[in-house]
Amino acid sequence: MATGKQKEAARRNIGKARQAQSARAHGEDVPRRSEGLNTADKNRLDDQEFAFPAERKEPLTDAKHVRNAIARFDQVEGVSDAERDKAWKRILSAAKRFDVDVSESDWRDLAKGGKDRKR
């Protein structure tokens, strides 16, 4: 279940997407962020372009991937809390770079759950 902060961040992100869609409908040339990464593109990425570089999990190449990394953060298995701390810093940095609103200041504030997490 999403928190109020998460819902508000989602509303802001949806608002930005609607503005871009409206601008495109009115003839403006608003570039799309990305259509995604294929396996070959992902294999060419530098380790530091991932939230979890040792595992090469959760690429942070555009806004879509940053949002996905946040959503799947607790699903990454076999990493320590120290590695999660470093990954969260990378995600926050990428979120700022790609103008993605993040309501949580710490990864521990994310929704509880995940296969590898004991709470």
C-alpha cells in the first residue's frame, strides 16, 4: 500500500507526463526519455550506471529506469544494508538528474516487503 508521500510524488510525476503529452499534441517537439534498454545496450553500460553495480541490477539511465529502480528496490536479493545505502544514494542522485520526485529520504521508508528482507 502506498503512503501519502508516495501518492503525492506519483501525482506530480503524472502531471509532468501529461504536460509533455499535451505539448506533443500541440505540435511541440518534446523528446521522449527512452524506449528502454535491450540486452546488448544493458551489457554495454558501465557498472556505475546501476543502482547495484556489483550485481548489475537496476540501471539508472533515464527517468523511467529511476522510477523502476525505486519500485523494485526491495526485490533485489543478496545485498547488505550497506550496499542498499550506497544504491539509494545513486538512485537519489539519478532522480535529481532526471527530475524524478522521490518522497522518501531513506530506503528504509519504502513500503515494507521484499523477498530478502527480514522485518
